[in-house]
Amino acid sequence: MRYASLSLDLDNQWSYMKTRGDDGWQSHPSYLDIAVPRILEFLARRRLTITFFIIGQDAALAKNRDALRAIAAAGHEIGNHSFRHEPWLHLYSEAELDRELHEAEDAIESAMGVRTRGFRGPGFSVTASTLEVLLRRGYQYDATVFPNLLNPLARAYLFAGSKLSHEEKRQRSALFGTWKDAARPVRPFKWQLQGGELLEIPVTTMPWLKLPLHLSYLVYLGKFSRPAARTYFRLALRACRMSGTQPSILLHPLDFLGREDCPALDFFPGMDLQRARKLALVDEFFDMLLARWEPITMAEHARRAAAGRQELRRLTPVFPA
Ligand SMILES: [Zn+2]
């Protein structure tokens, strides 16, 4: 049976502003009250249960409680997306990483009543130390690896439009990953760590070509040409089928928000689209995916990958210091 896991990184308005170095993120401006009900309604209409990766800082703020509780109440899987959403985890010590994960777990548990067992690092930031800490903390899987050839372009795009200082750019030098990340596998594999093994479910990119196929990219393509975006997604899914890849498809709140919902983020690719136009595109991509692939959560993807007949590849993390 073909299946595809669906996960949504619940990045918030402030986390985008923070990554880009925009003032005002410190008060944690939030669009969760608009985005979450819309996303939940969309998923309920299609009877989908997916995985939400939650930022601990959002869970710690009373203003977000209702929105977050609604996600848990709808029965979705809840994962950890770090506490501070800083895409420079490679600068953290192991003790700092442990605290970062622990604080997020506690905040998420107290807001949503669930202890997280899956993790995705902010800005696809993956380090050997983070993996060791995840293993020690009893995580079922990591889902941070993003073998995308276009990562450095995404970073250059963000830097070009920002007011980041030289120092801040250095801090963000691994943001979205490097060329080397594109060499990593698209299919699930196991990290061989000092403390044992940890399952990795990468964000799927197009097999062989390593080009992104998550919703934000498709929507961005669709802005220029709807038929081209459809063809691209169809080819990507065909490549998954031919290579025996069960895709893990990444979603973001911005896939469900239009220009009129959050003018402050108009710098983000695709955020110049009207809400109705964007939602129509998203609907179309979901129709294509769900026509042939059984939708599952990340935890279920991890379970099936671990229990599968196919032996998983084993990789030792080698990262620049
Ligand atoms: Zn994020």
C-alpha cells in the first residue's frame, strides 16, 4: 500500500520575524487564532489526522492556549519543534540542547496534555548533539533532514531581503541546510549514534533530483503557472512511486494564509497571494496526493518504516564543527 505522512510545522509570525532579524518578534506576535481553526477545519473536512510540530514558546503563552488545545482535542499527533525556534542549534552545547528540548516538552505537555516523541529542528537544523539528546530523551524519531538542492538559494533569498548584520548572518549560516544536506537520503534511515540508533524520517524531496515538493514550494510555483505546478507535483509523486519512496509531505500555516491575513509577512514567497487563490491551489494538491496515497501521521510512518521488511540504511552523523 502506498502511504504518505503529513506534518505541519506550526511556525508562527514571530518565528519568521526572528529568523529574518525583524524587530518586534520579541512580543511574539501570533496568527494562531486565525490559522489554526482554518487548518483544523480543512483537515476535518478531509478526515485527515496529521502531525503538528509545536514551538514550545507558543505553548508557554496563554494567548495561544485555545488554539493549541483545539489541535490536541482534534486527535492530531503532537511533535516538538524546539522551544525558541533558533535555526542555529549547531551553536548550542549538549546541556543547552537538553534544556531546549525539555522546556518545549514541558510547555507543550502543560498546554496540550501530550508528551512529544517526535522532533523537527527549526530551519532544518540538525546536529549530531541534537540527535544524541533526542535518543537519550526517548524520542521515537527525528524528522529534520531535508535533502533539498535549493536550500542555499532559500537562505540567500532570506538574507537579501533582511536587515541582518554580518554576525547574525554568520549565526544563520546553516539555515535551511547546505549543499551537503542534499546528499542525504530521501527515504527513512537510522542514525548510528554513540548512545544507539535513532530513526530519521526526512522531509521528502523529489527522488534523484532532490528538488522540494512541499506545499509552500508548490503554491509558489502555482502562483506563476497552475498547470506547471500540477505537472511538477505529478512528476514528483511518480518519482516517489518509481523509487519506492513513501513521501513525507511538509505543510506550514502560511499555506493556509493569504495576503489579507498577515500583511507583515508579505516578504515571504507566496504571501502576496490572495487567500482564496492560495486555498484553491492547496485543495488541488491535496486532491492529487490523496487520490493515490494513504495519508498517515509521522508516528505511524516511523512505526511502519521500523517494522518494514526493507532493511533501513544506517548513517553516522558527520557534520562540520
Ligand atoms: Zn519552523
